[in-house]
Amino acid sequence: MKTTYFFSLLVILLSTLFLTKTFAQDYTQLNLPEGAKARLGKGVINDIQLSSDNTRLAVASSIGVWLYDLHTGSETALLTGHTETVMHVAFSPDGKILASSARDETIRLWNTETGESLLSLSHPTHPIHLKFSADGKTLVSQNWNGTVWFWDITTGKQLNMLSPNRPKIRLGKDRIWPLAADVFVDHTGSVTFAVGKKDGTISIQNGHTGREIKELIVRTDDSSSLPIQSPRPYTYKNKIMDGQPAMKWVTGLNFSPDGKILVNGITHRIAYRGGSRGSAGPTELWDAETGEQLTALPYGIGIEFLGDGKTLAIIEYGECTIWDVATRSKIAKFPKGRHVRFSGDGKILAIINNDGYAIWDIATRSEIATHNPVVEWFEISPERFMLSQDGTLLVTADAHGTVAVRETKNAKQLRLVTTGYTKPFTALAFSNDGKTIASGDKNIQLWDTHTGTKQNTIKAAAYRIEGLTFATDNVTLTAVSDQEDIMQWDITTDKQVAAHTLPNTNINRGSTLFDDGTGFQHKGLVFTPNSEKLAVKNMGKGTIKLSETTIDIWDITTDKPPHHLIEFAVHWGPIAFTPDGSILASGSDSPDATDLWNTHTGKRIATLKTPGNWINDLLVRLRLRYSWTYALAFTLNGETLAVGTKDKHIQLWNVTDRQHIGSLEGHKYVVCELAFSPDGKTLASGDTGGKIHLWELSTRRHFTTFEGPKSYVRTLAFTPDGKTLASISGGDFGYKQDGTILLWDVPTK
């Protein structure tokens, strides 16, 4: 008896130690939804900011805001509370408060030491800029049309709201050309607006009174401007179309950091029936105080301001030159770069190119450090590549999910490396032994199921991965890319072992679904469970009409053409294989119906029509009710088919006798994803509102609901033992991007 007790105690102790070692309180478990046991990945990066004292780093992602201690390199918090993707963050001057804005039209204030949510401010529109006042007591927010708000960060009270006088140009019903605008707020809270006008001039306005202070009009003599015109000058022929002359249109207005210089772009537009045409023009620089035009640069020339606005860098076709605005003299000349970044104190310059970057001391014109190569940037922008205020630190983010903080004096010496950020996932697959999860975006990531750590990234060099599956050996991974290629890798060696091309194929794909089911369905292909067959919804390479989309059945173990072709299948909706690959289900061309196809003969063998009544049929005919198929899944034995529909129901069918055997109700949004557990006893269903429901198939009983991200459920997959469910959400064409995998504990029924 004592031996049995000791053995049980030992098992419990070892289990506890194992769990501590695997999903111990690390980033995979911070602020998890109820029922989830781990999160793989940290979301899609949207903004990065350093505190002024260089002690904290904030990363705005699609799932919240991650805070890092730069001394230890560890995550100190994941700040959640926004219901949509976080887009911007800003530290207060003392670094103790962080402001974040999201697409849910709210601003939140956080205590950076405790991670506590201090205030939530309702914002009329999504803000694109956040900034604290010099004393740290006021938060200033700005939206896309130049409107600016002032907030008391102690009480959350809106102190003021100022908006520029922006005239509108209407070109017909529901057709308005917006006019560019920008705002400058000085240290005293004084507001100045710049607004593009109908005649192509720029109005400088007092933000508090709304009165025009000055009008900026183009000078014809640019002989005293900063640089000499490029050998590729801007030219445009004024054409007449439908009686409308070309109009000069002011685009992209931006004040310098000190508000003394104004930069704008120019486009010449011609209105015509049904739309407009345009030609990009020059970039103009103005003295905002005197109204003098300083220069007009050819289209394609980049401009970056120093933090105080007194110095600017002009990126021309062959060089990067630094100019003193006051004296209009050239300070320094540096090698060509795609983009440049200044440190806040104006002493350090980073020149960025596709293959790397170099750090320069502006005063001495000496190169401090270089780093090559820079691979696959998310996007070269201030949010992905920035220098600290004092120029000692450089922060970079790449497309492999790594955020690195380096000392500028030695770019190879890493102060902090954090990984796990991704692009939105588009595919997911478990290995058959359940030890590995493969996820796809542009590349393929391999994750350890037990520890939640990313083991490796396979460079697939695709725009996106459309499908993934493991062979029964758990070593061979097959992927289908958007370029209609089938690629196979040995995940133990990272070597590609085979490649096939799908000739004359155009995969029917989509990426975004909204709450009401509008948007694009994303199931353009499906594998059989044994990974030997692939069904592709093929829209053809310009030879097949949309209404004549085909479903091609491929044997991916060979390089032969598809041996079966199913013709005239509906182009929209999901597809699903029976485990043996003999039957394929697809959405039908009529509501409340699903087609079954024999993959050996290529013929339709049945249409499963959901039982209805005359009222329902009448509503369908009158187009007052739609119930198209959005999700399909077979049990592993192939005997039962589940169909998710737009009317928020799940229909169950016996595949053998084609009989309707039940309906599951409970979703409040469109059912867009389905997956059966391996034993066929549990059905997981996901909807466009982010909820995942679990059902006991034998009793039709709903027993659990998981609350995922506020986005549509893109993919669901069970581990082979059925104890864990993995989900990914959102899409790469819409704003509801996620970029994480959630692992859920499947409770016993």
C-alpha cells in the first residue's frame, strides 16, 4: 500500500515538474482566454516604441501590447483589453504610463510598472497618432483627417477637440475626394492646421479660431531652393476628359517636428464619369511661418526630418544629403539609402537599404557600424526600424518574428532578442504523433506542442501558404503555396525533398470574413487525412469562367496531372474529403444544399438538401434568407458529414444513406469552420464572431464555448489524442489580423 501511495505521489510530482518546464509562466500563457492552455506566437507587429530612458520597449501587436524590460530582456506584461488590433503606442515622458490605440476606437492608458489598466477613452474614430504633452499630464490624439483631441490622463476627461476647416469636393452621388490635412501641437498646446484646398493651394489655420493664417501658393522661381532639381524632372501634360480639366491635388501633408516646415505631395487628377485618373507630381517643402516655398522635389524623392525639425535628409537617386534648413546649406553627404532614421538628439544617422543598414556619426561623417544582411523586413517604416532618443540603441523587426535591440556602436552586439511575432497565419497542421504543429504564412513555422516554442522556420518564399499536411512518418511536411506549387520538406533536415507544379491552376482563395458572413471564404483546397490526395478549387488561368470553376483531384505522391476532374462545381464555398478520398463534399449552387462527388468518376452522386418548410423556401426565393454552406467536415470513419451554414446552424448528415440526422443550434454568428475529433465523438465549430463551440455528437449536446479573438475562426485542428484543440483566427486581407495559435484543453464530457 505504501509503495502504491509513493508511486502515485511520484507521478504527481513529475507531472507538476513537467508542466512547469513546458508551459511555465512564460509568454505562451500571459493573459490567456478562459479554457486555453497556451498561445503560440505573439501576434502581428503594428508599432514599436522605446521609453525615453531606454529601459522599456512596447510592441503593439494584433493581440495586445507586449512590454519588455530592456535590462533583462524579458516580457513584463501583455496588456489586453482592446477588442480589436492595437495599432499605436506612446510612452509618457517619465515612462510610467503607456497609451495605446486600437481599431476598436478606444484609447487605453496603462501603468507600465504593474501592467494595470488605468483608463479607457472612447474615441470617435480610430486615431493614427498619439503623443503626450511635455509635462505628461495631457494626451494628444489625432485621426486621419487632422482632427485633434486633448485628454486629461488623470481623469480621462476630454479637454478639447479641434478640427480643421476641410472643404469637400463632390463628384457625384457618394463620391467625395478627401482633402489632405495635418496638425501641429506645440509644447503650450497651441494648435495649427494645414489643409489642402480645392485650387491646389494650402491653407494654414489657427486651430483654436479656425481662421486662415496664411495661404501657401507655389512660386515659379525655385533658384534658391535647397537642392538642385533631379535629372529626372517631373512633367505632366494637361489633358481634358469629359470636359473636366486636370486639378492639382495636395496629398500627404506633414509638419516637421518643430512645426516650422511643411511637406506635401502633389497629384494631378482628372475627373470623369465613373472615376478619376491621376499622375503623381512633385514633393513640396514650405516655410510654414513665412509661406515661402523652399523647394519642389521630383516624385520619388524621400524626406526625413531630424527630431527638432532644423535638419532634414533628402534621399535622392544617388545619395543621401543632410541639409540645415535655416541656412539652406548642405551639412553632409552620405551613401544612397532607401530610408534614413535620425536619433532624437540629431547626432546619429541610420541609412537603410534592402541588404542591411549602416550607422553614421553625422558630425564626423564616420561610419560607426554596419549590419548585413537584413532579410525580409515586415515593412521599412518608423514602426519597424527606429533609433532611441540619445542614439545609443537601434530597434529592428524582421519578417521572421524577431525584435532586436542593438547598441549602435556595435550593431552585432544584441541587447535583446525576442521572437514569436509573425504575419497572419493562413494554414495549420498537426503531425500525426501530435508532437509538432506546422503553421504557414509567407513561410512555415514548426512549433513544439509541449513547450510552445518555435523550433524552426522553413523559408517557403511564397506570398502565402494555402495548405499544410504531415505524412504518416511525421517527418515529411507538404505545403501548397499561392503560386500553385506543391512543396515537400524533411523537417528533421530542413531540406526540400520534392516539388510539384499544379499546371493551369488558379487556386480559388480568399482571406476575410466579417460577422455577417460577407467577405471571402478561405477554403480553396483540402488534403485527405493520409496526405496522399489534394483537392483544389481551380478558377483556371484565364480560360475558365467564374461559374465554371473546377475541382481538381491530385495525387501528391506523383507528378502526374489530375486523374479526375469535377466540372462545373460552384466557385464559392468550402470543400472536404472523406478519409479514404473517395467522396468529396462541396457547397452547392443552391441554398441549404451540399453536393457529394465521386472522386473516381468525377460525377455528382448526391445533393443533400436541408429539410425546410414552405415559409423557409419562400424566403429563400425572395432572397430574404440565405443559408449558403460555409464549412464542411467528415468524421474520421467517413460516416457523418457536418455542414456549417450562414444562418448560424450546423446540419448533420449520414453519408451512407444521405439522410439528415440532426441540427445543432447555438451560434450567434455565421458558422465558418468545423473539425471532428479523431474518435468522432466531439465536433468543434467556429464562427465569424470568434467563438468556438464543442458538441457531443451522440447526444447533440453543447458542452463548452471558447472565446477566441474578435475575428472569424479560420482553422480548427485536434491533436491525434483529441485532448487539445488548436485554432487560428483572422486573415491577411482584413484588419482583424491575429498571428497566433491558441491551444485549448478539450474537457471530458
